Amino acid sequence: MTTDGILFDVDDTLVDTKGAFAAALAAVRAEYLPHVPREHEPEILSHWRTDPGGYYSRYTRGEMDHVTQRRLRAALLHETYGGAPVTESSFVAWDALFWGTFEKSWTAHDDARAAVDAVVAAGLRVGVVTNAATRLQEHKLRVAGLADLPVLVGVDTLGFGKPDPRVFLEGARLLGTDPTRTAYVGDEPTVDALAAHQARLTGVWLDRVGHRRGPGYAGSPAPDGGLRDVQDPDTLRAAGVLVITTLAELPAALGYGGSQTG
């Protein structure tokens, strides 16, 4: 295949957002859910990342703002683990602890910097398409040492996010590449990789070891009308998606790094 440009997701693709959430939720457990044993922190983290209420998905569809989705997720977390009810007023302090810890914990994955540099060295165009707000992700990438990556499309660009195909097509348009010669790399198998494939880009699922969100990640329909819980590599490959486990595998998967013809 010939690739002229690569679009990256941010969270859990370039930045270790899972690790940052783990730190933030550990602080929340200690302060607001002290009756929950520390050994249950991985379970609390899974609850947050799977978003069983589907609130983040509603945010990406333009149905609520970012703070509201976070407050509702906090309320559901407390309800699930027997914490005090989270109200609009009590959420202010809760969120100061959660978001403050989360923001201080942003770091790039070990393979992110080298992967971006390899794309640039190969003469390909590179950018970011994300389901978070543009300014937030620019700040996150700057903190993580990836400030040179342009955030081309955020959830605020079109008013909605992935898996809508228009998001990927807008990313390719702003990158200046034909969608069929553009790859999209993300950690979510259907919302990122399969949706990009269905938008005529090359969809690449970054299946990092230990980073799957787990069963039940089905807050909104997938692009094919099913639930967002397809996490089997063979199933995704059969659907036309490329699967890698580290960003170091990306050049071989897409065939760049040497001369390209096409």
C-alpha cells in the first residue's frame, strides 16, 4: 500500500491516559471511597474506562458538555461503590482532586516519540484526530513532549466525534492527503480502526498489551450497528483492519520507512 499521511489518536495511543486515570482514581478512592479496599482500584479504573453509562459517548455525539459527562460518570462511580451521592456542588471539590491528579500524570508512551519521528523521517504528513477538545489535547501533547503534532480535528471541530466518518475525512482533508492514502492509528478497535476503515482510510488498531478497556465497553453503537465491544484481532483483521501491538510495528505494517512508489 502507499501511505502519504498518518493521523493519530491521542489517548492511550500516544499518551498513557490509562496510567493517568489510574493515578486520579486512586486519589479519589482514598479521599471519597475509603471503605473500598485499595486492591479494588483496578476494578474502579475499569469502571471508569468502560463508561457503563455511555456518558462520554454522548459527549462525543454533541449531546452534553465535557464537565457534565465527567460529573455523571463520577455519580455513577459513587453509586456503584457505595460512596456519597455526587451533586453539582460536591462535584467541584471531587473534580479538583480528580482532574488535578489526572493532568499532572500525563506522560507519552515510550514508543510515541520515536514513532512520530519515524513518520516525519519517511516524508509522510502527520497529524492528530481526537474525540476530546482541541485545546485540551494540544495542552496534553505539550505536557507529554509531543507539542510538534498538530491537532487537526477535535470533538469541537465539527460538533461531534468518532466514529462518524466525516471526522476522519476532515482529518485527511486538513492533512492534505487522499483518504485512501491516509492511515488512522488508534487504540479503540471499532471507534478508531474500524470506523476509519469504513471512511476509506487505512484503519490501524493499536492493541497495546494491558490497555484494552475490557468487556462491556458498549456505550454507543459501533459504525457497523453493533456494540463497541469487538476486541478480537482476527475479527478486526477479517474486517479489513490492520492490528499492531506497539507503534514500533507501524512502519512495517504500512510499508514506509524506505522509498515508496505509487
